[in-house]
Amino acid sequence: MAELKLARLPDRTPVKISITVTPDLDAALRDYLAIYRSTYADSATTIADLIPAMLEAFLGSDKAFAKARKSHGGEG
């Protein structure tokens, strides 16, 4: 079983979003979704479910962003 950086998503209420991505990013997201589904035996999760969690994980791991956000009065 693959050890993905993104843990299994918690129960959540989906929020619909629309974005435009490059064909390369679309392919990568589809590949990630396939591996995610296989890893967690989860056929119901969609790319739209994964994107918010991916963005949250990315922003949460960006130390420079956290520091700048705090200095600008954000949540930090």
C-alpha cells in the first residue's frame, strides 16, 4: 500500500469549486486520485474532494507563508 503524504480525508461537507488547470496538472490529479482510491479502498472520493485538503496541507506546511500571514495580522 502506498504511503501518501495526504492522510485519508475526514468526514466533511463538500464545497463545490470550479478551477481551470493545465492538462499536465489534470493528469497528475487524476493519477493521485486513482492511487488515493486504491490506497484507502474509497471509490466515492473525487478530485474536487481532494483539492481543498491538498491546498490546506500545502499551506499548512509553508513556514514562510505562516510567518508572513502572522505578520500581516492573519490567523498564523
